[in-house]
Amino acid sequence: MINAFIHPGLQKQLAAHRRLLRWLSLLIFLPMAGMMVFAMAMALHGDTLGDLLLLALIGGIVLLMVVSLGGLLWWLDHWTTRRLIDANRLLLESPQ
């Protein structure tokens, strides 16, 4: 994240940003993990090759979703961090 000095006026926004990212990642990735566990249980309970192929299909779809949503979370983090750094620079450079 940001390793430099943060203006006191921006510390609440930075904490809110970190909290939001934690909640979003939790809300995105925990249901996907639960869905994969359910799909694995259903596929391993069945005795046909079709069940395993269905598991592979579901796993591929979930993998694509995790990669795309992880990319969106990275972009949101990058964009918000850039804005906070710019605001911090303006606040630190302005005469008091």
C-alpha cells in the first residue's frame, strides 16, 4: 500500500479503503470456494465420468471468475491508491 507519511485528513479514507477491499475479497472468494467444495462433493459422489467432466467445467468457470474479479479488485485498489497518493501530495505541498 502506501509506505509514506499520510496526511491525518486522509487516514480515515485509507482505512475505509482497506476495509472495503477486505470485505469485497471476502464476499467474492468465499462463495466461490464454497461452490467448488459443493461441486467436488457432488462430482466425487457420482460414479460416472460425466460428473468429473462437469467438475472440470465448473472449475474452469470458477477459475475465470476468480481471475477476472481479482483483476477488478486490483484495478479498484490501484485507482483508489493513486487518488489517495495524489490527494496526499497536494495536502502536504500546500502552504498551511
